[in-house]
Amino acid sequence: MNEFTDHLDGPTAWRETGNSDAPAILFLHGLGGTRKAWGPQLRSLSAEFRCIAWDMPGYGASHGEPTLTYGTIANRIVQLLDELQLDRVDLVGLSFGGMHALHTALRHPERVRRMVLLDTSPAFGMNGTLAEDWIAARLDPIDAGMTPADIAPMVLDAIVGRPLAPQVRAELIDAFGDITADGFRAAVQCLPHNDLRADLPRIAHRSLVLVGELDEETPVEYARVLADGLPNAELQILPGVGHLSPSEDPDVVNEYIRSFLRSPEDVQ
């Protein structure tokens, strides 16, 4: 098992492993994750890449933002890249993290090389879900006095399409448990403001869109809209997988990431 190094002293915390001279990947977790949610990827890909997994603002050991927006999240990603002295980086984002990747590529295109977008969406509410209902469903347990750690097992088990390996499930529960109630509240209130459908043609970065066949949170139809809207994207549907594809089928997802990011780079 590869050793991970956690960097916890600055405004943004991150976990790192791999060769510091290799191409860098920044992993962006979802609504229920932290830097600890990417164990299968960091262990598998560290021989070929510099693997960096962050805590988004207000999560894990990262400082929050006075107002959490997609713009402030994208700016924090760029600040972290500056701290790491990385001019351009590949972004791998899951769900909410995939939205972060897209907003970063739109706002700071020169800092992004390629993207792998996992189980994510170009816009909130494409199935008619109302923001207030979605927010209430996620914050009612917090308002009732529960913590993210309390709800972690129930939430994770509800969104997968297949049982998780015990080690991976334990890592995800641990990651979810590192979310503060205030950080979770801010993220839940931020997420429904996502709508990039009109902006997708402006995001020219080569992108791989992966989605679980059984994903009910950001279903295959969302991924098709995303891949069709991006001018330089390809779509792969993962059979028998739900919303947490990098944890449910890590070997297949890791091979997709490896192959895509090692393929010859297009001239943009």
C-alpha cells in the first residue's frame, strides 16, 4: 500500500502520493467526500502520476469561504495549483467535484489540461427536482442534530449500484465523517446553482465522461447532455455501477483514467 502524505497547515488541505516529476492529477471529491475518498485511485495511479486529492473549502481540514459559490471553489483550486507550482493539471472530479472541474475549466481554462468527469451533471434539476426540496432532504437530518458522520453509512449505501469492498466502504465512511456540519450545509446550498448547459461549447478541453449505468443521482441521460455539449468529449457508460463509480468499480475506472490521461495530447 502506497504511503499518502497529508498537507493540513494551509487554507486548503490536500493528500499527495506518487512521483513529483510525473504529470499531476488533481482529484476533486463529491458532496459526501474529502481527500480520503480517493484511496483506490491514489494507490493504483501513483506509479505513473503525481496524485493530489484536495479537501474542498469547508471540508476536512480546509478553511471555509464566507460565501461558497462555484466561482470561489474554482478560485481555491487555482490557489492550490499556485501553491503546488503547477501551471496546468488534469482534473478528475466525481459528482459535485465534476462540477468544480467544469467551472474551473470555464473560468481558468489555461490551468486545465484534460478532465475526467465521473457521475456528474451539467445542470441541477434536469429531472424537475426543485432546489428547495433537494436541499431540505439533505439538511433535515443535520437540522435534527445529526452529523455527516451519522448519516454517512446510510447515504453511501443508498447511492451505489453494487456493494462496496469493505476497505473502500470504510474509507468512504471515514471521508464523509470528516465533513463539518457547516461545510456540508454550505455545499448543499451551493450545489443547485449549477447550470453550465449554455457554456459547455466554450469548454474546449479534451474530456472523458464516465457514468454508472445504475446511477440515479446523475443518471446516464445527464452524462449524455454533458458529453454532447462539450466540443471535445467522449462518453463511457459503466455497466452495473451506481453513483460512486471510482469506488464501486475502481479497476475499470482507474484503467479509463490511466489510458485517457496517457494518450497523446491534442493541440488546442
